[in-house]
Amino acid sequence: MNLVIDGPVQPSHVAIALPALGAVLTLLLVRRSGRLTSVIAHVAGLVGLLAALLLLAQQIEGDADTAPDTIGSLPVGGGISIPMHLMIDRWSVLVCAAVAFVSFVVQAFGRWYLWSDPRYRQFAATVGLFTAAMQLVVLSGDLVLTLVGWELMGWCSYLLIGHESEREKARRAAYKAFIVTRLADAPLLVGIAALAIGAHSTNIGTVLQFWQQEPRVHGATLSVAMLGIICGVLGKSAQIPFQDWLPDAMEGPTPASALIHAATMVAAGTVVLGRLLPLVQVAEHARVVLVVLAGLTTVVAALLAFLQHDLKKLLAWSTVSQVGIMLTALAVLPAGTPPDTAIVHLLGHAMFKALLFLMIGWTTVLVGGTVASRLSGVIRRYPSTRRMMAVGFLALAGVPPLVGFVSKDLVIDTAAHAAGDGDGPALLGLVFLGTVTVLTAAYAMRAWLVLQHTTVIERLTEVETFEDSYQVRDVGIVELLRDSPQVDEYGHELPDQDPALGYAEEDKDLAPEPGSIAMAGLTGLAFLSVIGGAVVASPLLHIDWQSPDWLLVAAALLLMAAAALLVRMASLRTTYGDASDRLPASWRSLAARGLGADTVYVNVVARPVLALAQLVAGADRRLEQGVEAAPALIRSLGDHTDRVHTRRPTSGLLAVVGGVLVVALLGVTLW
């Protein structure tokens, strides 16, 4: 089937422009109408999704324009070419489709979640602009375009995190995210400038070709440039030492968290390094730094996730850990290998993490909070949330055959093969990956046990229902509680009662559900979380998925099962079914503070910068005072000399002046 489109406008342009256009129309045309805002957001998101799917179909058929033009080359001097082209290749179209789908679901869910929010219009517009920025990064073939999308995402994240700006915590979280990512972006700008100046072009293909030609000659410069870019990626991806801003970003609305954590912002670093992967593989020092910091982040963030009392922050630390897996996957790839394994994990993570965040948002509406004490037993009281929540956590834990299992197994298998070939950084990465696989299963199991925990009230209800029943059959107590209908104090059967809980079927007024479009989107996310691993068989990805290391797979599954069993045992006889209650309260308190990262930021960055600023300000004030004092000093000296002067010329001065005049006249006359 011929899918070639003749003309200047290609599906790639539409996928980028439509969300941005929807944002502009929302801000310009809508004043108060939430309905009109919702229509614009849904239409723009749907058309953008259709454009992304068409682009995907074109790439499969081989009909896609691989380098669509945008605004033409920028007229700059200095011998540097800035062509401003896009780049359409195998894996970018998959990521583009995932971003468009998650964004559309977030817009649909956000309309329900923020139904009565007076700033819903601003939220919908910011989500659209955020989506356009991420699509620009994904499809960019030029470092300048990448930088534009990169910085625009940072600005949009600031707006989304601080959406509820009347709250001090939301404002502080937005400031923190903006400042930390800006701090990390400074070296990234230097790195991009170095690559572009060296290659005399910002075209990514040209940059890769130039710096790969003579890596030994340009080794030091390339290493410094890539270290700068990796620093920016670590900042945007919330990796060590910039890891603490992302959990604090949970102050934003939950749909915004789903977008930031699943398909944009934190995943953008994986996309950028995926584009520049050949240079990462050449710059060995930069690669080692990436393995160490990303691998360490995966383990530390997973431990912190297990200790969080707030389940929304548990998911946030989980994101930090999972993005670390993506970056570690890039760092352990052998030279000449495409970034496909990391991209598969990015795609899978986008699906199940968006699903989990949106489901947590749903349960938050039901119970009014995200801490374990509030959410304990929520999926038992509201069974409509059970299946999707189960799919999300099973995929996160990496249980076969869900997408999380497929993607993590590919990453671990790749690291194991590279380590077997004598690659030291890959061996280190394998240790980190194996550890985080077990920890992920542990904190996913812990969250699930909290959500389905039978509370004390529920257990008492079961006992009271048994004791107050006037019609007790001659059966065992277990059979009675499980199979017999609930009855009131007179022995009359209660309609539509869950015998295990003592709760009636959920009241629609007490348990509101998202709209039909949002529910369809959630179902789609759950479906892709289950069967999404099949993407490895796609012709768009070059992955050897047919010969896994079964011994490695079996070992990982056994360790995961052991971790889950230990968590289950630890959760018994706890108030909220929370296994972390067995650990010291000081550990949980330290984890809630992010290991005191804020204190480190204040002592290492904020106070030295403020001290330097005060020093400069003091020097400036003294200089200003000196400048202002100079006229007064001169005036004072003038007044002093004026008092001692008679204001009459002396006779000697008159004689000198007269002599000069006489000599001058004689000279002129005799000449």
C-alpha cells in the first residue's frame, strides 16, 4: 500500500504542530468554558495521535520522509550550518506514537480529574505544549531543534508542577524542578555547542559522522562534550546527583505526573542519548560515568521507593529507578549496537507507569489521599480499580509475559553478553540491573498488598456479621464467610453484598468513574502493558529476542518470587498491610526526605552561591559608594583651597605673565 504524501506537510509535522496549535487556540479563544477547552484538547490530541500512527505505518511500508524540512536553514555565519531538519527512523516513530497515545489519555483523564478546577484551561494548554515539545525532541534531526524542545519541556514542567500555585509546597516544588534542571542544562549547552562547532553543523547525522571519523584526535574534546550532555540528561531524568526534584514534583496534579513520568520529560534523556549513542560508545570516560551514576540511581531509588509511605511518591521513585535502567541499557550496549533495547523499556514503561499514575489518581478521588493509611484496602472497596491496578504493578515488577518482563530481560541479557565479552562497565551495569530487578518486585508487591489489604474495620465487620446472623447454617466458618449471603440482625438476606468484605457494591456517587473516553484510554494502556512486549518482533526494531539466556531468566524470576514472598510475610499483622512498617521509623523518615538531598543542595550549592552573591553585592556597593564619594571629595578639596586663597594674583605671577606677553610680541614683530 502506497502511503507516500506529496507536499510540504508530512505526518511528522502534524504530530508536532497539532498539540501546540491546540494549546494556542485554548489560550486565545477560550475564557471560561471547560467544555470547549476539553473539545479542543481532545481533537488536537486525537489528530496528533492519528498523525503519529500514520507516520508509523509509513515507516513500516518504507514510505516515510526520512528528513522533513521545518523552517529552512538558519542564516548564520561562522561557517556553521543549521539545517533545522527532522529525522524519521525506525525507533523514533514508535516513541512518537507512544507519546501521542499517553498524552491523549492524560488529556481525557485530566478533564474528569480537574472537572471543577478553575485553571483547567491552563492545564490542558500546557499539556498540549508539553506534548509538542517532546515530539520535537523525538523527531528532531538537528541539535538546535532538540535544544528548543528540551528547554520548552522544562518550562512546561514548571507550569504543571506549580499548577496549584496557591499552595506553598507546589510553588516550592516547581521552583526546585526548574532550578535543578537549569543547573544541569548548563553543561549540556556547552556540550552541544562543542559538537556543533567541531562538525561545523548542527545536523545530528553530520555531527555523528565527524566525531566518529577520528576519535583519537578529538578524544579529549569529545569526552568533555559528552560528559556535559550526560550531565544535562541526568538532570532532566532525575538521576544522581539531581534525583530529588522528581519526587517533590508530585505536588502537581496526578495527570501531569503521569505525563511527566511516563512519556515525556524524564524519558527525553534516553531519546537524546539514543540519538548520540555512537558518540557515547566512543567516549569511554563518559560511558563509565553514565554506567556508574545511572546504575547507582536504579538501586538507591528502588530502596527509597520501598520506604515511601506516600504511594504516589513510591511511583515517583520508581520512575527514577526505571529511567536509570534505560540509561544503563544504553551504556552497556556494545559498540555499533543500536539503542533498541533501551527504547523497548522506554515504550513499556510509558504504558504501565501512565496506567499506574492515573489509577492512583482515580483512587485518590475515591479516598482523598495518597498515603498508605488512606489507600489501604482501596481496591477491595472499589473492585472496578482492581484489574487495571494489578496489570500495572505486574508489569512494573516484570512478571511474564507482561511488557515489563520482556524489556527488563532484554536489558539484562544484553548486559550479560557484554560482560561475558570482558566489558568492565557492562559487568558493573549487570550487577546494578540484577539488584534493581529484585528490589522492583519487592516494592511493587508492597504497594499491591497495601492496596488490597483487609483493614481492621473490615475484619471486625466480618466477625460482627457472623455473630449477628440469626440463621447460621451447619457449615464451617470459612465456608460461611465465603459462600453464604450476608444477612441483617433479623436474618434477612442483604442484597448485592460482598460476603468477604461486608461492603455493598460501590456507590456510583461515592465512587465516580472517569468518562468513557478516559476509561477506553486506561483500558488501552492496560492492554498494551500486557501484550506490549510483542513489539520486539516488529521489523522496526533490530533485537535478538528468540535466544534468551533461560538460566538468567529463571534466576531472576526465582529471586523476584523470593523477594515478593518476604514482603508478604513482613506485611502480616501490620496495621495497613505495609511491609515497610517492620523497618525503623528513622529509615522511613530519612527516605521521605530523599536522604536529605535538600540539605546537601543547600550546603553545597545554595549557601556558596548566596555567599558569593553577597560578596559581589558588597563589593559593588563599596564601589558605588566610592564613585559617589569622589565628587564630594573633590568639592571638599576645592572648598579648602578656596579658603586659603586670596583670589588676587601675586606680583610674581603678574611679572611672569607680562614677560611672556612681551617676548611673544617681540617674536612676532621681529619675524
